[in-house]
Amino acid sequence: MSAKKPHCSRCHRALKDPFSIAVGMGPECRGGLSKKGWKFPKPRWKVQGGQIVFDGVIGKIVEPPVGDVTRDEKAGDGRRKAEGRRRRMYDRD
């Protein structure tokens, strides 16, 4: 019986980096979620036998609050307001 290879919990690609394995997600998926407000732990490294070795993580994964408005949604509201102003301006004629 062989051991299962670690994979990303979001896109299911194989994980090779020790930090990605510890977090359970690859760098591209982490980057995409961090842009949406997610917080990820920081890697902890140490020098052992003249080499840098992964020693664990500091912190935990934190999801953004449920009612939090992302930048994309804020931009969408601004566009709707501008469209409404344009409509009102043309309606005056």
C-alpha cells in the first residue's frame, strides 16, 4: 500500500513545497484567496546541518468576514452610481 501524495485542496495539483504541504494549498491558489481577503500562516524556517529546513507555520488560516465587501463589489457599486447619474442627466432634457 503506497502513501497518498499531497495535493492542493482547491485545484488538486500535486504539492512539492513543504510549506504548501503544511498549509494544504499551492502558491497560486493561496495568492488568489489572499487577494479576496484570506489570511495565511507564515512559514518558519531553521538552519540545520548547514541547510535551511522548513520548521512549521506561525499562525492559522483566517477566512474574511462574511459581510465584508471586496474591492470588486465596491467598484461595481461605483459604476452603478455613475450610470444612474448619467441616466438622470439625460432624463432632464
